[in-house]
Amino acid sequence: MKNALIPVVTMVGGGIPSLVGGSVIIEYIFNLPGMGRLMVDALNERDYPIISAINLIMGHHRHRQ
């Protein structure tokens, strides 16, 4: 199982910065609450379960498009 996840992590890991970066910029410019702002707050507080959940949701959303 561990060896099978290497390509999955590589593909998902490459797209996450663009997804999170875009949502963070829009949410901070327009002062909107959302997943980007939640992600930044979780990173600042080192809240790893929330960071993992947001990565999972955004990675799944990217895969479905």
C-alpha cells in the first residue's frame, strides 16, 4: 500500500499550492470566510488534522474536475 500511494501523493501534492493559493488570495482581498482562510489559520496554529482535511477535500475536488 505504501508504494502504491507514491504516485497519488505526487499528483495531488503538485496541485494543492495553486488551489490553496488562489482561494487564500480571493478570501483575503474580499474579506470572505472560507477554506483558504481556515487553511492559513490552521497552518499558523499548527492544527494538523484541519490541514490534512482541507488537503484531502481540495485534492478530491481537483480530481473530479
